[in-house]
Amino acid sequence: MHLVVSLEPFVTISDLVQELKGASSFEANKRLNRQALEWQRG
């Protein structure tokens, strides 16, 4: 996947990736109507 984003100077890349991953897994789980994607332990 390729993204073009514009960030404010105080937003870190790691924070952006965390938000993108969280939002995309939430949306996928909502659309699939089940817990298809979740964080793994370890």
C-alpha cells in the first residue's frame, strides 16, 4: 500500500502508523461482523 500524507510537525510516523493500523482493523472487523483481525501476543 502506498499513501501520501501531510503531517503536522508534532505527529510522529509511529503514531500515524498506529492510528492507521487501528482504524483499518476496526473497520475490517466491523464490515466482516466478527473479530477477524486482532493484535497477537508477544
